[in-house]
Amino acid sequence: MNKKLTKILVLGLFMVVVPQLLFAMTKSVEESNLTEKMAMLVFQLSFILIAAWCGGFVFEKLKLPKVLGEIFSGTIIGPYCFGAIPFWGFPQGFFPLQPDFPVTVELYSFTAVAAIILLFLVGLETDINTFFRFSLAGSVIGIGGVFFSFIFGDFLGIIIARNLLGLNCGFMHPVPLFLGIISTATSVGITARILSEKRKMNSPEGVTILAGAVIDDILGIIILAIVIGISKTEHVQWNSVAKIALKAVGIWFIFSLLGITCSRYLSRFLKKIKDKTTISIISLALAFLLAGIFEKSGLAMIIGAYIMGLSLSKTDLSYIIQDQLTVLQKFLVPIFFCVMGMLLNISEVANPTILTYGLIYSAVAIAGKLIGCSIPAMFLNFNFQGALRIGVGMIPRGEVALIMAGIGLSLGILENEIFSIAIIMTFITTLITPAILERLLQSKKKVLRKEQTASQDDKEVIYTMPNPETSEFLLQKIVAVFESEGFYVLAIKVPDLIYKIRKNRMSITLRYSDDALIFDCLAQDESFIHTLFYEVLAELEQNMKKLQVLTNKADIGKKIFGVSQTVINSKAKVYSGETPFSVLTPLAMQIDLKGNTKEEIIRELTELLVSSGQLNQDEFEPVLSDLLEREANMSTGMQFGIALPHAKSVSIDKIISAVGLKKQGVNFESLDNQDSKIFVVTVAPKDSPQSYLMYMSEITKFLMVDANRTAILASKNNSELHQVFNRHG
């Protein structure tokens, strides 16, 4: 049996048997109910984290939203599926179905904390300046989307509640109201990712979608507060509805105004703490405090968390808080989505009636956004193409919709059947949007009826880079200089790396790619960008001059072949779990190279990589270019007739290598000024870390031995040459 497979089976057996033995041992020990609950919670969290990661990983590989994978995993391991199957040591399963609620209170408390953190971070990521700048279009589109989605969802909710639950209800009944409010939510995260990938984030439709989503979420959360207030009153009258609405809007407005107004003073106070981690913890504590205040006021906790995040989003601290809370977010948020999946009753989803209503609800939710967002956009200078992009971009539901549905379920307002319908809608709307929006964004057609002139306040400063290495090197130096100047920097990994840089009221975006560094800033800050870049270049130039004085590259190259023979003759270390030269195959050998110049030899060696099957024909030219570029920087001709042409390339995903001989010798500009006869070409992947230098080191140590070089040059055919490397490697 394969050793690796054996290890996996042993590990799996260990993970299954040990917990059982522990539970079997503890059966005879009288424990408190609290201890049992905590032990069960620990096991449940471990399974949830692993399942959420696996589901997210699989869905990402399928190019589907990660969040759907986490929800799907929760459904599979939940109480309505495999979670309730009896198991040795777990007579009711790992996730037994509870009498009043599908999961335990202890487990659901984690989702409440996760929801607070999630909405706190959503508030932090809200760009208020962008919101105000595009407030007209965003407000109209956001209001339109909320209005039509809510009306459509509420009226459909009446039909569903009457036919499915047998309720004699009207428009103001809590169940239809919740279906209306759930359909208003917009998960702009999926849309933002697609816009970023297509470089449309700063396009008219991109910015309008983001601004509209802010309005959408704010209105949705306010309506949620009103609906929760209505659901707590037995008899709903319009005067009581008005009071609840005024209370919700009033509390929202007061705390939002206080938060945004006092954010500068709060930022100054937090900066006195100095330590970034402590600043983030105190900020999160304030979010929990405000969440508790809102809950005590009869509103949802997530509203308070969102307001605290929104308040701090104006400050330069927002970036470091987001950065410091990343680990906590990655720990808790998958738990939230996974537990939401656990609340889904598979048997109900499989019920043709539930599935049918879920599909109808999805269609209504899609129609609400398309009608409510696309039609208003047509009157805001967008043509049909632009309006359609905006409407589709507002379709996906996600974390906010799930939070709202979870609140409705936990309050006892929604039955499991209604919750299942909401989950189906969330799945479908989140699933279909990426493919449709990507197709719409491929079009080069104009999206505006009348093109607008660029704002004089915004500037784009572009510095073109000669190669990826220079771009990456300068990037790290520039980020370090920004931080030394007191700026807070947040790195965001999208297809291109983006840095959000802020200090007080100065806000700069740095976009990194292999061929350029691009700064987005206000016109008044353009001079600062040029000054900073100039100083970085001046400092690097000064350091390079000092580096040239410090050492000599030729001397270092000679030292590579100057190691004592005692060390060289010792047994080489194992390379990546195999023999050092296992990448060299019989087909990757050529004892009679035809080239007479350095360039001809390198081309012939690259052709050998293709003929040996290590390189595809369409990868030939890029790899050859990488090898020649590396050779142009500094010769790879060493000593003793050896040359080691090598490079890193984005065209491959593993180390490839070949050996060639030119027994007459070729001028390779070697360190000892002797012609090179033995050539070993090596190409390694640029983005995937592998033992590139380790392999080169083993090759060097092997070739330093006189007997090895003699055997190589004495080889009469390619097979014999391979045997020399195979025998000694």
C-alpha cells in the first residue's frame, strides 16, 4: 500500500477512535451538565471549522462563491442530515436536533458574535466619501431596489404564509414583512470582487453599485428594526407602526450622527493606546457595547455594530482595525455561515412545494432588484447596458440576508419552511450573479448616455515598471516609507494587490501589478506622491552605490566553487523528499549541442526541455525570454568548464531541468575566462515556492568533484550521461 495513503488512513483512524475512547472513558465519570455542554461545543466547533474550510475550498475550485460552500457544508453536517446520526460516544450524533431550535444555544451564541463582527467590518469597509459623492444616483437606485424588493417579497410572503402555513395574514403580518425585508438585502461582496477582477471598480456603474449597496443596507437594517418592533406587538395599528418607525429611525439617526461627528475625537483617544492590536480590541469592544444598547432598545444588535463600524470608517484607524481583526473574522464568520446551513432542513428543501416557493421567491427577488435598480438608472444618465449592469450587480444576497433570516428564525417569527425558502433564494441569487455580470462586463459598449468629464479633484499617478521584480521591490519600500510617515496601510488581495493608505484626512489607494504602480489620490496630494517616489528612488540609488563598494559579484561566484572537498564528498541532503537529480530524465540529456554562442546554447537547452516533455511548445518562447533576460543581467558561466543557465518563470508550475554538453567548449563569459563545456539549465516557477536554490546548490556540489566532471565528459551517449547523474545523485 502507498505510504502516503497509509499515513492518511492511520490519521483518520486516530481522529475517529480517540474521541470515542475519550467519551467512553468519561461515561463512568459523573460530570456536571455544564461540562458536558462545553465538551460537546468544543467537538462541534472543530467539525464546523474543518467542514467550512473544505466546503469553501471545493466551491472556490469550482469558481463558485466560497460562502455557498460554507453553507452547504453546514447543511451536510447539520442536525437535519448526518449530524443527527448516532455514533459511538455520541448517541444523538455530533449535532443533535434540539427541541426548540435546530442547534444548541451555546453554538448559536457563536453566530451572534460572528454576526456582530461581520456587520462591524462591513461598516468599516463602507466608503462614506464615495457614498456622498455618488449619493444622488446611489440613493435613488438603493431606494428603488429596496422598495420594489420589499413590496414584491411582502406580497409573495402573504401567499406563502396562507398556502404553506395556513395563516390568515395581511401585508403587516411579521412573516410577510420578514420575507420582504430579507429580499431587500444586497451582498455587494460578490459584485465587488467581479468588478475588481474586470477593473470596473471605479467605473460609473461600479461606483454607483457600491454607493447604492450602502443605501440598500442602511435602509434594509432600518426596516429590519421596524419589523422587529412590529413583531413584538400583538396588535399592529398604523399609529403604533409610526411610533416604532420613528423610534428606529430616531435611534439610528442619533447614534449615526454622534458616531460620525465624534469619530475624530474617538480616533485621537484610540491612537493614544499606540498598540495596534489593543486599538482593534477596544474598537471591537465598543461595537459590542453599541450592539447591546441597540438590542436593549428593541432593535437588532447588528445595527449597533454596523453604526460603530460606519463611524470608524471615516478615520485612518479603520484600516488597522480591519487588518488586526482578519484572523478573528476568518475564524468566526465561516462558523456563522456553516451554522446557517445547519438550520436548513434538507427534507423541506426536497419538498416540491418548498422548492417551488423557493424558486418563485428567487425570481421575485431578482425581479425586484432589476426593476427597482435598472429603471431608475435609466433616468440617471445610464443607457440600457449600464442600467442592466447595475441591476444585475445588486441581485446577490448573502451575509446580510442570512443574518436577517437567522434573526427571524431565532425570534420564532419564521418557521423552518420559510427559512428554507429564504436560503434557497440566497443560494440562487448568489450563484447566478457572477456568470451573468462577467458576461455583461465583457462588452466594450458605453454605459452612459452622455459621457462625463473626469473630476478635477481625482488624480491617477502611474509609474511604469520595467519588470515584476522591480515593481515588487519598489512596492515594499514605498509601503515602508508610508508607514514611517505615520500612515496606516491595509493590503487587500484581489487579482491585483491593492493598498489602502490613510492618514487623518489624506486617503490614497496604491494598486500594484507586475508592470506598474498606480496611485489614486486627490489632486492636492499628487505632489506628495511624486515627492515620496522621488525620495524612494534617491535612497535606493544611494544604497546601490554602497552595495557595489561593499562586495564583488565575481568573488562571490568563485566562492561557490571554493568549498572544501571534504564537504562536497559528504552525502548530499535529500532534495524535496527525492534524490537531488530526480527531475533529470534520460530525455533531458544531450551530449552533442550544436550551438556556438551563448544565445544558441540557451535556445538549444530550452528546446531540450520541450522535447523531454517538461515544457509545452507554447511555453517555449516565454521561458527562453526569461533565461536570456537572466543571462543578460549576469553571466551564469562558472568555473571548471561549467555553466548553469537558470531563471524563474510564470509559465511553469514545477522545477524543470536539462543537461547538455559541448565538448569543444563555448565562450560563456565564465568567471575563470575558460570556455564552458557542461551546461545544466534550470527553470523554476516564479509564484510557487519550491527548493530552487537547494537544487542549484546540489548541482553545484556534484559538479565540483573532478571525477564527476570527468565521467560526464566521457559519456558516449545520452543514456550514459543520465546514468552518471542518476548514479551519483
